[in-house]
Amino acid sequence: MNFLLSDEQLALVDSVAGLLRDRCEALHVHKVFNTPGDAVFDADLWRALCEMGVPAIMIPEEHGGLGLGLVDLAIVAEALGHAVAPVPFFGHVMAALAIALGGTEAQKANWLPKLAAGEVLGTLALCEGTSGWLPEQWTLSGSSLTGTKTMVPNAAEADLIVVGTADGLALVEKGASYTTTRIDSADRTRPLDTVTFADAAAEALAQGSEALTRLIDAAAVALAADSFGGAERCVAMSTEYAKMREQYGQPIAGFQGLRYQLVAMALATEPSRGLYWYAAHAWDAIPEKSSHAASQAKAHLTDTYLQVTRDTVEAHGGIGFTWEHDTHLYMKRAMHNWAWLGSPSRHRMRAADFAGW
């Protein structure tokens, strides 16, 4: 099995990374993060990503997409996580994937070209209560939805919400009978809303039940990839700082305790790349192993990311605790990834179930 990226995949990552270097430097992320009022996303950066074709990666070519696989989407998610990019990438691409997986031909023809081009914004509503992330925990059902979904990315701005229901997946368009309330969450680069439906008109996806597991697996892999990108950046930030910061007339990189900590951070992070790569590959090519691999990747990488951000704060000393420093951007993204779609312990249980334990 060849686990190297193709020339086309490398070119895709280089293009996205180049755009982020030009348009998403840390000071800009801080500016978006600290915008007064309800946090929103960087519309100009999102528009540039749409023009590059990022939302179209997994949309079939016949509907205006690129027709690529989850590996391609995941390596882009890694690049966005590396920059903690304040864009609605995750909810949008998952909404598009849900329709591509479970929609009728009419639903696909109606929505996918617009989602691929970024003409409309989609999002994904799964969680009920504080931890009801999986289908067996959902209560909303029928063609008129009444109830509440929590932790929905950019629901206030979305034109289309893909809702997980007890019957499968359903589409709710902007203007239907629902209200949104912005959550004061830690990660302002990914605004979350509570959505309250009151007999909201919903259009079921024809294959919504069958698509659910595939969608949850893909979301788990995307979160794992984002977490790897962020953790990798934290290791680099900590190493750069240790070489620059001096105490007692020498760089703190020479202090044995800190050197051990930096090595431990790198050893926890770098080998995990293969975990999310394999999970994405399994989703594309080995579907019978996809759920187990996706939950393993989500559990391990979001756990690792959160620990690495804690170590990053420690490695930076007092400055690492300040609001103005980049470390808190990554720690808050790590907290988001750890919680969204369920905790690592929940996904380890899910992986065990799929492994037949």
C-alpha cells in the first residue's frame, strides 16, 4: 500500500497552505477572534477557498464538484487546522457530503452545485442535549421537526441545515420555522449555535439512514485531521520559542527538562499522521474498516491535540497564558475538536463495538 501523497494531492495542499500563509496569519486570526459581538467567519478567506474549489472536493463531478475522496478532504482539513482558519469549512463540507451520500437526484441537482461553488452555506446539526451525538440518541423525527439541536456550526449564517433525525437525515432551509442562539463557546474561530425547531418543514434525504454512518465516520476523520494540523503547529511553535527565549545567558532549548517535553510532544504528534491518513483511506477504499478506523483516529488525535496544547502553554511560560498569544487559539480549537461529535472515550467505545469486543 502506497501511503505517499500523489503529486496532485501535494499540489492541492501547497495551494491551500500558500493561501493561508498570505491571508490567514496569526494576527488576522486574533482579529477575527476578538471581533466584538457574535463571532462570525472570515468571509473573504472563505470566498477565496471556494474559488480554489475546496468545498467541491468530495462533490461528484456531474454536480460541479471535483469528485475526489476523503483523503483529499482530510489533508486540506489538516492545513486549515494548522492555521486555525476562521472559516465555515467543516459544517459546509459535511452538509454537502450528506447530500452526495443520501440525496435523491433532484436534491443533488438542486443543492450540490451551489454548495460546491459556495453560493450557499450549509451546516450539519447532529447533537441533542449535551452529548447526544449518535443516531440512537436522537428524538427529532417526521417532516415537521420540533425540538433542539446544539453545537451546530454557523447555523445563524447557514442557508441549509442538514439535520440528523431518528428517521435519518433531513434538509431544513433558511426561512423555515426555527430560531438560532449563538453559544458563548471557547473557540470563536468556529461559532456554534443552538437551533430550536418549531414544526420546521424538513425534506428527508432518500438514503439518509444509510448515509448516517458514513457521514459520522467522515466527520470524525476531518476532526482528526484538523487536530493533527494544529498539534503539529504547536510543536513547531514551542520549538521555535525554545530556541529564541533565553534564560541565564542561554536559550531555554538547552534545558534538559524542556527538551524532554518537546521530544514527547513531537513523538505524540508525528506518528499520528498515519492514523488519520489510514482512516481516510479506509473510508474511500475499505468501507468495512472505516467506522473502527475513524473513531480510533478521532479519539486519539483529539486527545493528543488537547495535551499538546497544554504542553505548548507550559513551554512558553508566562507569555503562553496571555490572551494575546497564539497558544490560546490552538488550545480552544483543541477543546472544540475534543468535544464535537463526542468525547474520545465515547469514540473508543464505538471503535470497540465495531471491532466486536
